[in-house]
Amino acid sequence: MNTFFIKIFFSLICFYLFLYIISFSIFEIKNNKNVLGGVFTLVLSITAILYSNIVFWIN
């Protein structure tokens, strides 16, 4: 059973991971000049974080 506290905790962990992935994407774009890899990582992470949160909160 998912309580409200567990849902908030999961969302906070996902937000922390999202910030970490954004920083990695910015690093890839700025330092390594890998625009395609940085943008793809950012889009994939946004999709995964949103989908996991939506499924977790609905269920």
C-alpha cells in the first residue's frame, strides 16, 4: 500500500535524480561538445521521470 509519505518520498528522489541528470546533460553539451548525446539524455530522462511518477501516483 502506497501511503502519501511514500509517494512524496519517491517524488523527491525522482526530482533529485532529475537534477543530477540535467547537470550531466549540461556537462556533455558544454565540455564535451556532444550536443546530440546531451539532448538525447535530457529528453530520455524527462520521459522516464514523468512516466514513472505518473504510474506511481495513479496506482
